[in-house]
Amino acid sequence: MTILVTGATGAVGRHTVAQLVKRGADVRALVRDPAKANLPAGVGIAQGDLLDVDSLRSAFSGVSTLFLLNGVVPDEFTQALIALNLAREAGVARVVYLSVIHSDLYVNVPHFAGKFAVERMIGQMGLNATILRPAYFMDNDLTIKDVVTGHGVYPMPIGDKGLAMIDTQDIGEIAAIELLRRERAADPLPPDRINLVGPDTLTGADVAAIWTEVLGRPVTYPGDDTAGFEQSLRRFMPGWMAFDMRLMAERFLTDGMLPEAGDGARLTALLGRPLRSYRDFAAGIAASA
């Protein structure tokens, strides 16, 4: 049977598709523009989006497992519910959903609250699903690498509680492993939830120290200016999204993104290798700077 991947051209989606193909899965990707998809050979392409009911019905034909990944958009909750209802209509009995860690804690942050609502609906609909809950993507820091390398400042207001940052390649590989576990099971497996975390829980000062080490020159952490963070984001994203990101950063400061006992060991066992560290991520950027 076939695994349908939504969000297949994004950072996590691409890694997931590549890992599924590597493992011999029959993969179909839902994409808006097939001409720009640039996915591995052998991947089936379904043109459409999560608000196009007709295209989704067509995409679900012959599908046995769904990887539901949808972006931070104003109608994210509606998109997810349409996809889940159509999946159930099509008889899809296996689901993996990409949520976010602490979705039930960051209750005032729009995209966290939306994902938690989707988690609840998955349970209420009786779908057999794995909820993947990733922490902060270390790859987010690609957007500020020039500030770090050029000005010696780590500008993300992540506070002093600590974030268990994870690499998107690790997320994609774990997602592929879990999708195939469900896809290849003789019967639908019971619901599960997996926190996706990196090997280290890092504060703003920790991250600045890592950059100082890999660059060989001082990098400072200027502090927790979430208002300034929002204003910086407004230069390249809508105001509602910048405010959403500010609210998230404020929860970084008060709560952090902390792993639960056993999270790291579970992921290491799933992957059969260590999780990628933030230091390795930063060193890779430093080597190419």
C-alpha cells in the first residue's frame, strides 16, 4: 500500500520522503506545484492542498498510512481536520501527526494550541495515530547564521530554562521509521506519543558559548528581548505570525522546552545512532562560513 506525505517539500517533509524511499516504501507526496517539487525518483505526486477537498480525495485513493504535516498558517486547524476526516472517509487506518512538544502547556501560543486541538480530535475520532512532538528545530537558526557569524551575536530569545533542540534530519528519519512501523504492522497499532528532542538542553548562554567555540571568536547572547524579536520577524513574515513567534519565545523564557525522562534514550534506540548535536550543526555552518 501507499504512504501519503503532506508538507512533503518542506524541511521535515523532504527528509521524511527521502528516508521512506531509502527504506523501500511506496510514497505519494501532496504538493501544490509538481514542477517545483524536486522529490526523489519513484515518489508519486498528488497535486493539491489541504483545503482542496477534491484533490485530497484523489490523493487518498489507495493510501493506507498518512503523515500529516501542515505549516503554521491561520487556518492550520481547519486544514488538519479536513485531512483527517477525508482520511477516515477513505479508510486510512494508520496516521502519524507532526505536532509540537508542550502543545498542552503553551496554551496561549496559537500554533501550539492549534496542534493540541488536532491531537485531541485524532483521539476523539478513534484514529490509530502516533503523535510526534518535536522541540525547537535547530535548523531554525539557519535564518540568523549571518548575524552570528558576521556580528558575533546570537539573537534568538531562548532564555535560561533550556531548549532540547533537534535537527530536522533526525525528525524526518524518526517520522519515516514510525510511519513504516505502522504501515507494515499486520493490524493497526495502538495510539502513541513521542517527544522529539536533541541530545542537549541548551540556554541562550550555552548556544552563544558553542558558537564562540566553533567560530574561534566571541559570540554573545544579548538577552531576552521578545518585543524586539517580534519587530525583527515582521520584516519578513506577517504580523500575526511574528506575534505568534513572540508568544512562543515568551514561553521559552518561562517554561523552556524540556525533555521527559527517557526521551533521548528512546530516540537513540529508534535511530540506532546518536542524535545530532547543536555543536555539530554550528560546526557545519562555521566550516562553510
